[in-house]
Amino acid sequence: MKLGEVSTKYPVLADVVQRIKDVDSVDELYPPQAKAIETGFLDGKNLVLSIPTASGKTLVAELALMSEALKGKKAIYLTPLRALASEKFEEMKEKYRKLAKIAISTGEYDSSGKELADYDIMILTNEKMDSLMRHKPEWLEKIGVVVIDEVHLLNDKGRGPTLEIVTTKLKKLGVQFIALSATIENSDEIAKWLDAELVESEFRPVQLARGVFLDNSVAFKEKDDLKLDAPPGACPLAVLTTDIIQKKAQSLIFVNTRRSAEKEAEENGKEISALFDTEAKKKLEEIADQIENVLDSPTKQCKRLGKCVRTGTAFHHAGLHAKQRSLVENNFKQNVLKLICATPTLAAGVNLPSKRVVIRDYKRYGNFGMEPIPILEIHQMFGRAGRPKYDTEGEAILVSKSVEEFDQLWDHYIDGRPEPISSKLGVEPILRMHTLGLIAEQERDKKQLFDFFGKTFYALQYEDMASLEIMIDNILDQLFKWGFMDHENNRLKCTKLGLRVAQLYLDPMTAFDFLQMLERNPSDEMVILTILSDSAEMRPLGSVRRSEEALIFEEFEKYDLGDEQLRAFKNAFIFFEWMQEKTDDFIFDTFGMPPGSFRTKLSVADWLLYACGEISRLSGRDKMLDKLRMLRKRLKYGVKRELLPLIRVRNIGRARARNLFGVGIKSIEDIKNSSADVLSKVLGKKTALKIMEQLDMNTQTTL
């Protein structure tokens, strides 16, 4: 089917089709895309599209979104990750900004959603959509279509339940669904749940060859075997890396830990650095400098990444600062970096295809030690192999260490089928949060509440709702006991406090712990930070390493805390050290928490402190309000109290504030009374001029 046939049948999409042709150079539709058109999804029918990565799901999603937007309806694109949302937003804004108003919203859970009312297309994370629905913005009734990306993540213990609840709520609104999925065994169950047409296909525009590596040779299922020469003493995987780079292509290596990702990048870099010419090395040097200077003072991890980048490689994991991850991703997309060594989280993240994907580790730590990674996840990694528009085929290679392991990998991952996905809704902490959220959106009696859960994917799969209903009964008892819910004439309804807790997107147990803390009114910052760190929202928490024991235990003994709070105390102590103006490098070296992970924890802490302040204000327990506000500012900027007046000024962060304080400038008034020469010496000429202009000071003096 020609793409032009779509605009012939649906004239409203004429400009959209032209943009796709111009930007993506598409004329002929792939078979699954044509089959999707034939189902009638552009006429309003629900669709589940279950096809491999890079097989055309994006085009179908964009047609659905733009079709509804051009008809005056709201169109929603749901994605599991902020990084994916940002990538999709940039792509759609570039392509369709003249045809529709496109917005992205992924954070700020205490938002009414009114700011989105004027937009046609909204790109949201699943959690953001759930949060918005609790605030009940008027535009919810105007939604025409919802595209659910990565719908197979219903199977994910962390993200799956929220996606399931959000989808069930949207079903009640009568919206159209376009659900996008990897190839899974029971996509028919999802289609049945959504009352949708199902399009399944193994089609890939870039053919995939899957194989297993052993003794410098790759046995492929779909093509002839590959034999390679390895120099004596070379890094075991470098033979695969150098081979593909010499073929003018790129590679991804997946390993199971951050440490392994860093080590593999270093070891492979030693082998491939000689393959770059002078011009390429100059470009790599520039990127490395940018990466090393993302933070005020580079950590050892920053320097290690910079060193790798100079050899044409990089590592990628959640411990990197967001700007560093972005630099790595963008320069890999531009074919400047030739190899990324990553943890499996990258497989479900941004679109980073390469010709060759190598999976070194097929096991990872689980509840029972080292456990095999599910076939579905391994196949997600396989799906990164093959770059559309660049490659005619991709190669996905598992690494084995013995003949016996070779056979196991082949039977399980090459010949095996992905596991069916299953609902992960039946977990009490998750149910507790969503039960309060449902009652916050609409008063219900218990039967109506059970009826709602009877429409979930869980209900479709398990049918017997008895165990879930018992769990919900227990949760309702808790919510009544904690004062978040009331009932009148058998109707369940939120109290004012319960409604606020739901809107703040908190686990009700966290909110109850905050209430108890506010009642006690602790004066010590470490106690407050430990209670914050002990919340469900802050998990997972790192254990106390042997090198930290003396320091952590000595501090821990000063407080009346239970042994079960030790990990939370460690997390709180890291926050405390940050507020004492310790550097990222100190925190990484001392506590093993890299900048990316630490920034994530800081973001959660900021949200929790805000939420605690809101609960304090609404519950009448406002003795701690000023203390919470002060702590929130100090934690955000990582400063002692004495610097708070200075960081209120734009362009003054913790380092500049400390430098100003060091020369006796301790307030905004002190800045205004300072000479241009003094400010210039402390801050630099450009920064000093910006601050003087901001504070309406005389900038005529030459700096």
C-alpha cells in the first residue's frame, strides 16, 4: 500500500502524509502498517499492534494522533519513561509543529493540568496521566485517542500496575486505544481486554540475524557463521567490536551491572582507539571535555567516562548525570561514538539502534541470586540490532563461555518464544495508592469499587477476584483508620486530607508516616531526612558497604532509630553531607552513589518535602512548616543555611555563593554594595555583569 492512499481515503491527513514523506522519506507502507490501516483504526476502531522494534509502530501512532488532533479532539501519547517522552516530543514537534500544538508533561505530580488545555497532542508518562486524572481537568472529556507505547510493560512489577489502572480508567471515558507492543505470546489477551483489532507480525524492515558467540566464532541461525581473528591477549569482546567498526558500523554491548559496563567500555576502547583518524579523535576530545565539565567538579566517574569517549566508546547507565547520558546518546546517533556498553535499562529506553548488539550477560541478580533474564527482555535487546536507513541487516549475538552454555542459550533465547505477560496489580502498596486515587476521582460504594477492578487486565487473566477483594477490604480499613477516607450512606469518599494525599501522588502509608512525624515535631534534620528516606517513594535504598560501616554506624548510634531504618539513615546521611556542601566526587567516593542516581534521589526528596509541607498545612500541624521549607531549599542547592540568602540570586549556585561568602558578601544587600571590581574577581566578568543587571545595579562601570 502506498502512503498516498491514506490521504486519498482520509483527506484530513493530507498535510500529515506530506510531512511523513518529506521528513521520513516514506512512500511505501510496511506490511504491518498497511494491515493496521485496513483494520479501520483511522475510523475509530481500537488497535493492538504487536510487531518487532523498528517495524513501523511510530508511523501508525502519529497517524492516529494527528487524525484526532485535526478533528478538534485531544490526543494522548503515553510512554513509560521520561527519556522516551522527551525523544517523542522532539520528533513530533519537529515534524508537526505547524499542524498541531504539541505539549510534553512528565513531572510535577501536583499539577491541575489546566496548563495543557490549549494543546492538541499531549505526550505524557503513565504516572503523569494518572496524576492528572486525579485532578480531573475539564479537557479529559475531549480526549479522542490514547496511544499506549510499550503496552507489554503491563508485565513490569514497577510500572505495570499504574499503566493498568490508567488504561482501565480511560476505558470508562470511551476513548479510542492504539496499543503498541513488542512481539509477545498473548497479545490476543491485551486485544480482548481493550476490545481491539489485533495486528501481529514478525516483519522487520532490517533483517535480524541472531547467533551465539564462542571461541572467536559466531553461529547464526539466519545466515552463515562468522569466524574472527583475535589478537593474543585482546579483550574477549573486542574481536566483535573491532570487526563491526572496521565495517563502518556501530555496536551495543549489554552487561548486567554498571561496573561491568564501565570496565567493558574501557577494555574495548583500548582495542578500537587506533581505528580513528585525527579528525575523529579531535571530535571525540571535544565531547569528552563536555562530559567531564557537566558538574562543577568532575567526579572519578566523569573522568572515567571522558577517558572512554576519547577512545570512541562510552558506558551508559542510570548512575550518569542526565546531561552526560544525553551527550552519549546524541553522539552515538550521529555515528561519532562507535560503541556503547550499557545495562539492560537502555534496551527499554531511547531509540539507539546499532548494526551489532552483543549480550554478554544473560543473568542478573534477583530474589534468589543470579537468575536468567526473561526471553522477552533479551528479545528487546535483540531489537536494537539494525539501523533503519543505514543497514540491510542487524546482528544480535549472545556470548557463551562453553559448549554446554552455547546449547542452553540457543535453545532458550534463539529458538525460545517470549513469555506471556501477566498483570502485576495484586500487590498491596500499589493497590493502596490506586484505591485512594480512585475514590478521590469519584465517590463510590464498595460494589462500584470492586466493579472497577473487575474491568482490569488482572480480572481478565485471573477471573477469581476473591483474593484481590480481600486485599482491598484491608486497604479500606487502613484508609479509614488513617483519616484519609470516610463513608456516608455506604458511599466511600475522601476526606479533605485524603484528597490532597491522592493529588500529591503519595503512597497513603507515606502520608500517614508524615502525619506522625509532624505530630512529634522532631527538631533534628537527620530524623526528618531518615523518615523521608524510609518511604516507599525513595526505594530502592543502597546497603551499608563495609567501607562505610565505621562512619555510618557511629552516626546511627546518635539517634533513637530502629535497625530496620539503617539503609534509610544512610540515604539521609548522604543528603546531610550534600547540605554540608560536600561535592559529587566526595559522595561518589565515600558512599558509592554516582551523580545520576543522586540527582534522582534529590528530585524525589524535593517532591516529598513539598508534599509533607502540604500535609502539614492542611492538617493544622504547621509547627514544622518553616523547617520543611528551609530544608527543601538547602537540599535543592546543597548549601549550609548561611548561603540561603545568596542562592536566591539567579546565576549564583553553591560554589559562587561560597566564594562570595568567603570575601564577606553574605546577602543580596552586600552584593548591591559591592564594587564591580570585587564582583568581577570573585565571579568573573560575564557573571558579575549579569548579576548586576538582574539586581538593577549600575553596570556602566567597566568590568
